[in-house]
Amino acid sequence: MTAGINRTARKFWGKAILCGFVSLAFAATILIGASPSQAKEDDEIVICAIDSTSGDFSIMSTPKHFAYQMAADEINGAGGVDGRPLELVVEDSQCSAQGAVAAYRKLTSVDGVRIILGTSCSGAMLGAAPLAEADGVILFSGLASNPDIARAGDYIFRTQISDVEVGIGTGNLLWDDGVRSLATITESTDYAEGVRRTTVEQFEKRGGQVVAAERFSSDITDFRTQLSKLIAAEPGALHLSPQSEFAAGTILKQARELGYDGPVYAETVSVGTTALEIAGAAADGMKAIVSDLAPDNEKGQQVLTSFRERYDYVTLPWHLGSAYDNVYIAAECLKQTGDDQDADGFRDCLYGISWSGAIGDNYSFDADGEVVGLSRVVVQILPSGERSPERKYEVLGPAPSAP
């Protein structure tokens, strides 16, 4: 975690809390822990989000909230939803199933909310999704990627691409690059385990062998014991699947310090700005399967530019673009239904919508609420001396599909 993002996050959350006391006719408000009934005025449309505003993974959610804020401010600046200002209220999930369930129950049982943005973390999403499905409440996520979310039900949607594609792409990439033996190091979370599981399945399907595997809990900060065991197995490559950028950067740095000089393969978190700042030259040449904002997508690049100008920091750009699109899609469906209590109408809107925004053109949702029309790419991290805030990796091409 860097000092820059910490300063920006503190400034943002301070602004979000204070904004609760200004008129929503002029700006969107993100209220932390406030109830919709406390925040709502007669003409406002309230959308609630469940996300990580505290705990170890809150730093990952910060860019998403920045994107929520920016999108909502733009919508309200353009007149709101049919003249009604849009308000966002956030409840903390602590990136856990238990925290998400508590937040969900407060929003639905106490506050009567029917449409919820979030969550970012796969474990939190999997915890709240069964309740939402049973209650007929919308859960609409821009970041949660665990494959099991696809089976969560009729009211569960996401713009994030399932990690099934990450696993298939990574397994194929490893094999195509000539890797035949693999060591894996994985954080014990639903997201990280999903990435590892699908990657290993595809790699072994192609004929590869996992020669060593280590897992770590989210409170670990020194990975040298696990890495020493992996390196001793003499793998052809090392695969990283962390939940946090801090873990990703530290693992890379410590692996190189222990003498590992082989290829490294990873996923989206590992190519984040904070991860690469921690890793430095240790990340040079690492490959990953990620979602990426296409250079020729004018809207995506415009959002990135505006985001950087507004917050002076960008990490995981596709993810902030996904959160940005979520707010605009939600506003469109609210415009169609005219009622923030109409979860069935909102669901039907999502099933029927085709959207062009920051993360792609003409994408939609299938019968499982999974996004259709978006894909991932292979990237390779540039040498540390060549990286810049605007360019940290080279896109090598589309993720290799299953043979």
C-alpha cells in the first residue's frame, strides 16, 4: 500500500462523509453507514452499495468508490435521472461473507432496499447472493469474479468477467510458452482460490503438472517460508494468485531475493499500480491474463483521463471503468422503471440491455447474469525503468481460448 493512495483514500472518504451535509441538487453523495431513510429526500433516487470500506482489502475498493462518485456526479450534473438526483449509500462488507450478510440484512430488513451495487470481493458476493436471490433483491457487481457467482440466481448480475476465462487463458498461456511444471502460491480467499483452481485445471488438461502448491492467509506479510518450498521443487514457472496488491508485490520481491529467476504468471491484482511499486524490477517480464481498457475505446480512455485528473492516482483501470459503467447502467434501468423499489423491472432491464461504456462496446448479460461481449488479454510487465503512470505493461494479444 503506497502513501499516495493512502492520502487519496483519506481525502475521498473524508469528502464522502462531509458531503452528506450538502444539497444533492449539486453533487452526488456517498454516505458511509447512513441509512437510506436518513439520507433520502422526497425527490432523490437512492442506490445502495455493499463494499469494503474497512479491513485489509478496503484499499482495493477505493478506486471503485472514486469511480462511483465520478459517475454519479456526472449524472447529477446532467440533470440526474429524469430530473431526480442520484444518491449512493455504502454499507461495509469488510470483504467477507459474514460482513456482507450483515450489511445486506441491514439494507433490506431495516432500510427496505431492493437494488444493491456490489460487492467487490467474491467471498462477500457469494455470502450475500443466496439471500438476495431468495428475497428477489438485485446484486449488481463490477468486480467480483469467482466462477461460482454464475450460478447464484436470477437477481445476480456482474460486469466483471468470470475467472473461468482467467484460468483457461492462463493454463493455455503456460502451455503455449513451453511451461510443463508449475508451482502455485495462493491467498486463501474465494477470489484467489477461484483463479488458481481454474488455471490448474486447464494447465493439467493440457498435460502440465503442478509440482508444488502453497497457500497463505490474508494477514501474512512474509512469504519466504512458502516461497522457499516452491523454489526447492524447481518448477518451470511460478503462478501467483493473491487478493491484495501488497501480497502480490511482496511475493514477487521476495521470490527474486531468494534467487528465483524463472518466469512468473499472475492475474489482475498482481499488475496493479501498488503491486508493481512494491515489486519494482522483480516484476519485470511477468505475464498475466487481465481485463484491460482498450486504447481505441474513446469512452474508456476519457474516463481514465478524468479519473487521473480528479484523483491523481490510477490502479486497476478496468475495474474502475467497470464500477463507472455500473452506475450509468443502474441509472438507465432506474430511468426505465422509475422506481428504486422495482427489483423485477430492474432485473428485466439488465437482461434486455446492450451497453457501450468505459469497459467495452455493445456488451450485455446472459441468462445467468454473466456479462457477454467482453474478453481478457495477455499482458507483460515492462522493465521497471520503462514504466510510467500511463503505461505499465504491454498488451501481447487476446487471452488464448480453450483448444
